[in-house]
Amino acid sequence: VRINKLKAITLDNFIRKYGEEEGNKRWNEYVKKMIRTYSKSSQKFFDELDQYLNNNYTTYYATKNTEISRGKYRLDYYIKELNICIEFNGDNWHGNPNKFCDEIKCHPYDKNITAKELQLKDKIREEYLLKEHNIKTFIVWESDYNKNFDVKRFITDILKIKLD
């Protein structure tokens, strides 16, 4: 059993074998080849963010430089110099509290998890990133983005918060 665990294709084993930075890089490359874990809407949004940032920062997301990992979490959009993460949360995937009551089971694949449990998982993730990596997380909900979301104002507000 122990040998099987050591040979398993996991982030921990990539880091153990290649070190933190190279392990994360190889893991992200592996995951990117295996499954697409992002929406086209999220990548459109991140492309727009990049336009407003005008190459003044180093950014990472699935279709540009790949998503990076911190601990066991992959970051949807990461701005290296500001050490911030922007998560593009699908309403069903993350149990948008503006759309779902706490006990609704809205996840497309895991029909046993409630919206409240999905929200708790995200809260734990945010707290971990802040405590362990000093990464502040900002959330954009899919439904908000689809309703004439002001991308320029959003990123301008984040920059004001981070740079003040």
C-alpha cells in the first residue's frame, strides 16, 4: 500500500520528486493535459483582466502560463507581484449563496454536497491561502460576470486595496 501511495500521480508526489517549484510546474502541466477544469467564460474574464493590467504584472491562469498551485490548491488567476488570487466561481460548482439555499445540492457531479458545504470548502481554501501564503483571494461569481460586469472597475478597486 505504501509503495502504491508513493507511485500515485499526486501533487504531493510531484513535489516530493521534483521540489516545490518544479513539482508544481510539472503537476500543472500534467493536469492541464488530463482535464480542462476551467470555463471559457473564466478565461475570457482573465484575458480582459490582463488587458487592463497591460503587462505591468506577471499573471497566471489556465490558458496563459498555466494555473499555479499553493499547497493543495490551484489558483484560477494569480498576480505574482501583488500576491493575490482571483477566483472565478461557477454558480453551481461553488454553491452561489445568491442563487441557492444552504441545503440545495447544486454541484453538477457531486449530488451529495450542499451549497453551504461548497461555500465552507471555499472559505477554508481562502483562509488557508491567506494564513499559509499571505495570498488575498477575490471572488467573481459566474452569474455576476454574465450581467455586464465592470472588469475595469473590479481590477482598479483591487489595485487600490493592494497598493494603499
